[in-house]
Amino acid sequence: MRIILSVLSAVILTVGLDAQGTRLRDYGITPGVMSPGKYNAITDVHGVKVGHITLVAGDSLRTGVTAIVPHDGNIYNLKVPAAIYTGNGYGKLTGISQVKELGNIETPVVLTNTMSVPVAFSALITYTINKPGNENVRSVNCVVGETNDGYLNDIRGRHVKEEHVLQAINNADGGMVKEGNIGAGTGTVCFGFKGGIGSSSRVLPESLGGYTVGVLVQSNFGGVLQIDGVPVGEELNRFFFSRNINRQADGSCMIVVATDAPVDSRNLERIAKRAIMGLARTGGIASNGSGDYVIAFSVAEENLIDNSENSALVKGEFLANSYVTPLFMATIEATEEAILNSLFAAETMKGHDGHTIEKLPVDDVLRIMKKYGKIDNYE
């Protein structure tokens, strides 16, 4: 399916909205010990939706927008407890100081490319002030994350417009999350292979609360690829410092963590820290030029922050510290698998200045995984 949009006389293709790339578990690779949710995606967290707009045209335009919407209500008036953790701060994440100060998010979370952060911020303002009930809003703390897709994309052209961001938000839906070369992951590179959008989830057993943790990533970073503990990058002889890789380790990774567990901003920050451990399990090294950020929020209904209440006291019950550990583990596992899904779903792409990034060589990877005893059904 191709939806053709006309934008400033350019032909912009929104590609593959109904296509779902092959995922890690389709090959029998099951990292971790916890169980994923129905969709194995961030949308397994009740009410969370994801929308994409993909911009591809000519030989240089390879970018897009991905929006994560925490719930169906007016997010400004029903804010979600949230936290942001910086693994490595070479990035342009907006809204970070107010989230740290007040412990909540009041807009959808938008991911795009580095040079499109300002227009995405502006679009979120437009989205918020036009919501019914927000007629008197005079300040909006917009959360916009980015990675630099300038190797494949004409990033200086700043092709993302407000309308694209608004379309991504309005397109947001539950169910399966489209992965790989889509939305904000259209032009990204990961471990020297084509990266993109990836998602995964974990559901705690009822004895541990039955809560769900979902993760979505925009992968655009380097290091030494590991898959379920297997040194795939070394086996392929394609890794940072290797002569056989044509990309340096600098890049970025945006990680969004959602949960329905009743946790406050303090424990959400602790959860966010564990997502960086999931990145490390894939071989990511958080290099000098990498912007590695985690945005974590809770949609537990009883703990949403009603902006219209005038009470001096805040109501709500939150998990005690000793009950948060299972959420840590779920976050690590879901982050690891989301990053790997972004690689397995991505396809080879040619873009700006004739640059080409090949997809992960899945057949070679499967042979390596069989060699290490991780799968037994590959010939």
C-alpha cells in the first residue's frame, strides 16, 4: 500500500503502513525469560498508541515521524507520571528539565530526525492548544526526541513539516507496531546495518502484579552487535574498530518505556536507567557522539495527574521500592528485543549522496545462532 501526499510540490511517499517486517521471534530467537504481551509491543500497555509518517522521495529524502500517545484523553489535562534518563547526552531531546522538575508528561512523545525537532515541538503546541478544553493554555512542555539520519537522508533539507507530525499523532493506533524502515526510523543505521523502529513488551506473572512493560526504540547507534548473548558482530567481523564496517559508532538511540504499573516519577527514573542496560545487552556502547535517552511513563489510571483538580493534596498509591524489581527486569528484556526487532525488520536502503546501508544478513546471523546453540531448526 502506498499513500501519496503532495507537500510543497514534492512527492512524498508514506510507505508500508500495512506491512510488518519479520521479527526476532519469527526465527525462534527468544531473548530473556519473561513472556511478551499479545503484540510484543509497547501497545500491549493498555491505551498506548503509535503512529508513523514515512517520508521517502527521490534519491535523498529518507526520514519521518513516530508518535507515541499515552492515552486517548486530553493529555495536557490528564498528565502521565514520567521520567527521563540520559545514558549519553549528545542529543536534542526537548522538555527534559520540566519532566525532571514536575515528574510528568503532558503531550504525546514525538520522535523524528535531529534537524526536525523544532518543527515537531511547534506541531505539539498546535496539537495541544487546539484540543477542546485547552482554550486557556499558555505553556506547553513538548517532549520531542531525535536521532541523526543524515547519512541516508537529506537532513539539511528539513523536509518534516507540522502537518506530518500531526498526521503521525492522528494515525496513532493500538495493535501491531510497524517496525524497521518506517516513521522516525526510516533513515537510521544500527551496528552498521539498517536500523529503524522496533518494539517489544513483557508481562509480569500475576504473582508479581501482572503488570505490562512496553518499549519502543528508534535505533541509530553502533558498537559490537550481540543477539541473545551471541557475539554476532564479532562472528561477522563487522563491528566498531573493524575494517569491514562503513559506519562509526556515533549515532543515537531513543527509548520509550510505557507501563501500566502504578509507579511514580522517582521509580520511573529507576526503570528508565534499566533500559540502558537493555541497550548494552545488544552491544551498544553509548559512544561520545551518541544521544541515548530513555523516556518512561505510567498510564496507571489511578495515578494520572488531573490538571483541573484544585485540591492541595495529590491522591494515589504507588508500588513500594521492593516491588519494582520485576519491572526492571521486564524493561531490560523488552529494550533488548525492541532493538533487535528494529534490525530484523529493516530493509536495505539507498539514500543521500548515493549512500547504501545493507540490512542485517539474516541468513548469516541464523547460522551463527545455530552454531551457538540458540536455534536448532535452521539449515
